[in-house]
Amino acid sequence: MLKKLIHIIFLPCSEATLLMEKRSAGNISPNENRRLNLHLKICKWCRAYKQKLEILDDILKNKRSQEEAVEINDSEIQEFNKNILKKLDI
């Protein structure tokens, strides 16, 4: 009962999920951070959401770093086009 009361009064789940998103973006105040940490200690559903959010963030960061690592310059594209045209003329 006490957990439910604290859950409702201090920080509902709807606010907690918003704060988790803000935290992952780096835009959270110290007071919001304390409230969120208290909520996460109480609410197992929001802890599960937080874990999934962290996994998704890691996947997206890895995907982005892989895309940035592959750079194709114009000369490579032109060379590729020439090779295709040569093969089509056979």
C-alpha cells in the first residue's frame, strides 16, 4: 500500500517514462533524477521499461556508428558506374 501511495503521489509511471527518455537525451535536472530513481526502486514495470530503453539506445547508437563508418566518395561511385557500363557492353 505504501509503495502504491508513493508511486501515485511522487511520480506516476507516465511521468517516469518521460523522464527516462529525457535522461537518455541528457536533459534531466538533479531533482527529476532523484524522483526518477525513487520511482525505479519502487516500480518493477518502469525498471523493465528502462532496461528495454537502454537496449534500444545501444542498438541505435551501434547502427549509427556503423553507418558513419562507411563513407563512399564520388570517385568510387563513378568507378562503380564505369564498371557496370563495361559489363553491360559485353
